[in-house]
Amino acid sequence: MRTTRPFAEAAVIGGATLSSLHLCWIVLVASGWAQPFMDFIFRLHMLSSPFQVQPFSAGLALALVAITFLFGALYGLIFQAARQSLASKD
């Protein structure tokens, strides 16, 4: 049984995790529920929202998912390298 994940697997897990959160945001924007949701979250924190959600754009949505996947993959690689480094000291 292996104790650590391969770097590619860690990158995919990190990328999928971060981009899936942004995919949920894209669904909220496309469905028209993003502004009420954001206003609700700000009200829970006793703040007034200075932001206004813009109309849905498929190109921007695709870019958001792609960029967040890349950043998540990078973090997955960094955490995997740290994990392997710490595991090798045992």
C-alpha cells in the first residue's frame, strides 16, 4: 500500500477541488441567484454589499474554471511535495 500520492494525482485533486467551487459560483451567476446569495452572505456578516454581479459570460466562466484549476493543481503539487518531504524524514 502506498503512503503518498503521485504528483499528477495530487495536481488533479487540487485542481478539481478549487475549480468545482468556482463552477458552483458560475451556476449561481447563470441562474440569476448569485446577487441574492451574495447579498445574503454580506447581511449575515452585518455588511452592505459593495459588489454587483455582472451578466453571465461563457468565455469568462470558462476562463475562471481553467485558471482556478491551474492554481489548484499548483497547490496540489506544492502540498504533495511538502508531504513527501515530511514523510521521508520518518
